[in-house]
Amino acid sequence: MLRRRAEMTTKIISLAIAIGLAPFPILRGQQPDTPAASPSATPSRSVRLSFVPPPMEGTISLGIYDEDDQLVRVLHQEAEFDQFSIGADALTTKWDGKDDYGYDVPPGKYSGRGFLIGAVKAEDVGSVATAAGENSNSVGVKLVPNPLENNERPIVELGVGFDDENAFLKAADGLPLVTIAPAGDTKRAWLTQRNDKSLDAFLDNGTSVRQFHLSGVSKMMAFDCGEFELK
């Protein structure tokens, strides 16, 4: 597995070098000419997305956004490279035209963007009696610049969220990036910033607060896949 991952990573990084670090994005939204299974079947709205990831080791979280820049689908969350198809010039994946609840989204313009997340670690500090920053919704963190976009070191707003299973570091728009810990009976969660490279996450279940130290949070690269049309 490690050898396969290394081979895929080498191929992708070599690809990025081969294209001369051309400006991102190179996403293509394609409607496949797949016939309906039967006259009564709904035609496929599947869109194939192709993109060159930033040249760095890590996992990929990728979201689909509508014209109002609202997150409508978490397409990939902490995905390994081998969860994508490797094409001749990029990684590829598919979106079925549905939102996170399984409903078809309306036709229109959509876009894809995400993050390649490096070695972010969550250390369980334990229960704390008091915690600062309970009213903070997000903190700004400077990320590693993406050489494919030829831009300066970007600043991204990060927060902490949770669902029925896990608490996670997320982008301010809601895209999950890094799992912190099992959510348990968490009722509130928030972040505080130690410095440019580390954060503290707090999970409150109503009777106690657990603290987690997050290190390496700046080891991420953002990428923008551009717009495409969904019919």
C-alpha cells in the first residue's frame, strides 16, 4: 500500500512539474453520453471532474459550491489519492448532481474547490475546568502557497464542527478537513489560536470540556477547480 501510494504521489508531482506549474484550475465538467437504462429512467446528471492536485503529500477534501458560493456537497473528505482515478494528466472523480441529503440540485453553474491537508495532528489534552474563546466562530491561518496558482501565502478561516460521529476541523464554509476525535455527546465546539501553526479545539458536552491541541495546521494547500455547468 505504501509503495503504491508513493508511486501515485510521484506520478502526480512529476505531472505538476511537467506542466510547468501552469495556473490552476484545469477542471473539466463533462456530461457523459450514457443512455438511460429504460424509457422511464431519469437521465444521468453525472459530471466528471478532472484536476491536478497541489504537489504535496496528504489527503484531499473537495466540495461542490453553487452560484451563491454555498457548499452543497462534500464530495470528498480526507480522501487518499487512491480514492481518485488517475488519468493521463490529472486525478478524476465524479459528482452525481446531488446535495449532501441525496436530492438533485437545480441546473446552473457550480464550482469545485478544496484543500490538500498535510500532517495535521490532534493531541488530546484532557478535560479542562475553564476554556477561553467560547464565542469564537473561526480563526485565520496562513497556509502553504499552492505553486500551481502562482499566488501568495493564502489566509483561510478555520472552525471546528461536529456531526453524529466525529468532531472535525473545517473551513469556514463548512467543508470538513481533519477529524479531531469521536464527537460523543458534544453539544458545542470552538477553536482558539496559539500561533500561526497550531490551534486548540474545545468540545463541550454540557458537563465537561475536552481540549485538543492541533499542530501542523498551516501544512495545507488550497486549490480552486473553477466553474462548470450542470444541466
